[in-house]
Amino acid sequence: MNARLTWSLLMLFAACPAVEGAAPFRASIDGITRVTVRPEQCAPVDFDVMLTARWTDPACSSEVAVDLRLQAPSGSPVDVPAYLEHGLSGRSSEWRVRFSPEESGAYSGSLVIRQDGRDEATAPVRFEVAPSGRRGFLHPDGPWIFRFDNGEPFRGIGENIAWESRSNDDSRYFRALNENPRYNYGTMFGKLAASGGDFVRTWMCPWNLPLEWNQVVDTNRYSDDTGRFNRSAIHRMDQVVRLARESGVYLMLTLDTGGALLGGDWAINPYNARNGGPAATPVDFFTNPAARARYKDRLRYIVARWGYSPHIAAWELFNEVDNAMYGQTPERIPDSVVTAWHAEMSAYLKSIDPAHRPVTTSVSHRDVAGLDAIPTIDFNQRHIYRSTDDIPSVLRRYVRSTGKPYVIGEFSREWDWSRNFDDFAADMDGDYRRGLWLGLFSPTPILPMSWWWEYFDSRDQWPVFGRVRRISDWMLRAGGGHFEEEQARWTGSDCQALGVRCGRTVFLLVDNGAGTARSGRLGLPPAPPEGWSLRVYHADTGGLDNLASTGASLSLSVPARSDVVVILEPGKGSGS
């Protein structure tokens, strides 16, 4: 088969407004070229499509939409939206179809153009996908883990890197730090990966990846743009996806923020009627049919352009949507309105994403009635500040009440950026580390993600990722991704003890949030016939001690603001 396989396709006709006295305009797909020489499983497969059609806005799917509709080797349908690469209405234009097939074998189907609500199919499209050793996309598998397409278990370990450095930061004490250009995706992804991390939560907003924002603020990385989508944001997002792949980092892409519907951001929001948008008020953003249709077209473009990448692990519809609800005057936006919008958008996103990756959203600290129960929201999130000790109980409570995975999308000792963190730096550092350890021993597929990435970089807190990674990988190897709660019994000065069993290996955590060391005894579970092989891992240093089994309990001293992990594996030991 020719490396650049090209089909001659049937001419397609779509109903378009006719010019009086002239023949009706005929929309046509003139050719499709498979650019990818040898399609492989879970790797991008690209098609170039040449067509002629008329539109006012090529991103408006009610005017024109191009889709590759396939049947996978298993018989499952695979629908892939296309996006305009370049070209003008009424003239020959180039569109791109890009996706990463999750199955190997024969794919067949049709390219479809839809104009003015009418579908017409092309000649058949067929291609073979070779097997590969790639892991593929992530999918939920219970409250503790995700799994890749190849079955490998995954727990995300990382932090928020919500945006790159701004040109006008609003921190009272750390403006110079936060404006340092070293805080960019290339540098930070590299540092995280080198330290053992693999997961990042990042935002689209007026100052970062401002896809739909005509006016940008507080940034010299992006430019204002009068088009439907901001070209500087598109260019940078292309780079971000590449950087994530090269560094081995997986992204939770936050598509909108509660702040976008408040104050100055709402004043420049492209959905605001004063800026030519369809929404007279923030509540109209959620309820107005034209606003909802426009948002779906935005989702369609995002999936079409970047949905091919397994390194986009999850779509997050909103950051802290409750802040948008409660920040309105004179009355807040009703829960039912926000829940209905999320149900509609998450279902649509699932329907157009060939990979069917997880969809999520987040609240700051207020629950939204019905939000956690939406079937097409795969996991929910909340943010925890000034209460890191509560992470284990919050995660367990929401997993029980929702029957879904739950994630702490942000946490830290302090949320108030007007305070000087250096006044309580030891507490900030301790919370940064302890949140990860408490999350590791709690039911969540993505460990709690700290905020203030610039501050903790300046304090060189990176080593914690490698230390948590060592124990996390140990857990996944021992149980193949299976976790069971194990009772942890601590007797002594105030500490929090947690336990999990992965296969036949038991992991016990003793967490000390106090400013001084704590001592006590940790109860051990009954030993198997061959006894326990016992190790103690020191989270503050990364040191691992081999100990003789000491019977029913173990005496421990836990440093201030730190953690100790006890690992018990069946092996030579005294038994108890």
C-alpha cells in the first residue's frame, strides 16, 4: 500500500442558502489522504481532508462539521471530529482528522461532512493498525487507581502547575518569584518527571492557554485575537501536549474556572453579551441555548485537535464552579442550573471523545446538589486548605457517598496569597509532603495535588515525589493495582495511622502533623505462617531499614511534620 494512501471520493452535496438566480452551492469533499505511513495502536493517525464548503464560523458544527466515522476491530463505533487547519469559506480548505486507535486490527468506515443539518457519506475508508507496546489511555478502575488500555495500573503523583509565570502577578510577597520566566511548562514538567512525579493539573483561563479569550490579561506569553479561537493559545497548547509526552507527564486539563464568570474576567468573557456573546448574565452562560451550543463547539474543537494524546488524562469542566455560583448578586446561581449544565456537557464530551477518557469537575468547599451523581462525571473533586489532616476522612466519606473515585484537586496549609508564607514555612513544607503521603494511603486514583508550585520549587521540595513514588510503585507491584483497607493501630502521642493491603503485602503509615517528634507503638497484623519480613521507610530521608519482626507491635519515633511507612511482606521472620 502506498505510504500516502489517497482515495478519490464521491462528491458531497449539502443544503446551503441559495443565491437568487444562481445554481445551488455544492459542498464537496475533494480528497482524503492518510498522512501516517504505518498506523500503530495508541499512536496518532493523521488524515488530511480537502473540502469546499460555506460557513460563517468553521467551528460552528451546526454550519459545517467533518467527522471520521469508523468501526473498530472489536465492532465498537469510533467517531472522530475534524478541525479546520486552514482555508476560507467557499474555497478549497484543509481539515485534519487525528486520533490514536486503542485497538489493533482492521478499521473501516466513512468520512462524513455535515452542512446545514444534512449528512452525506464518502467512499469507504479502511486501514490496518499494527499492535504496539504503548500503554494507551487512562480509564477509572475503582476508587484507588486508573488503568491504561494495556491493563497497567496507575496512580497519579504530581501537583498543580495551573499556569506559566504571569507578567503581572497579584501575590503580595512573592510577585518577583511568581513572575520569574523559569516557571514554564518545559522547565516544570522536566523537574517533576526527574523527581518521580507524573501528573499535572493545568488551566485554560484569560492568562494561560486562553483558547476562547479574545482579550488576555496579566501575560505577555499570549496575544489578543479577534478570531473564534486564540491562535497564540492553540500554538502553545500544541507545544504543551508535546512537552507532556516527552516528559512522561499526564495532564488534567481544566477547561474553565469559576472566576471566568466573576468580576473583571466576566467583563471580558467572550460569552458576555457586551462582548458579542450569547449570555446577558453569568446564569445565561449555563442556561442560554446559544451559549450551550457554543460551548459544545469549543469542546468539539478541543477533542478534535488534542484528544489524540493519551497524555491528556482527564477533562475537567470547571475549577471551583461553586465560587461562580455564590459570587453572583443579588442571588446565587441555583444548584439545579449548574448540575444540568454539567450533565449535558459531560455527556456530549463523552459522545465525541474517541478515547472516552475520564470527565471531572471541581468545587472549592461547597457541595452542589446532584453534581456528584451525574453518570457521565467519572470522578468529582474538592479543594482542601488549612485542613490537610482531613484528607483521608474526606476521601473515604465521598467515595462511600458517591460510589465513585474522588480527588483532592488542590490542597495546602494556606490559601490566602496575601500572606507571607515564609512566616510559617516549615508548616507549608510539611503540609506539602504530608498531603501526598496521606493521599497515598487513601482511596484516590490521583494523589492530592498541592498549590503554590513556584513557592515549593523555591524551597526545593521536589524530593518528596521520588520518595512517594518508591512506595506507590511497591504497592502497585505487590497487588497489581488491588487495594484493601487494613486497620492500623497506633498507641502513643497524637499521630494518624492508616493501612492498606496490596496482595499479600501490608503497608502501614504513621503521620505526624505536629511541630515536634512523636513516639508510640504501631500494632502489626497477624503474621502468615512464614512470618513477616519487616521494613521501615523514613519519608523525611528516603532511608529504608530492615528489621527483625518484633511480635505484635513495633516501637516508632516519627519526626515533626513527617511520616514513617512500615512494609510487611511474607518471608523469613519470627511470626506473631
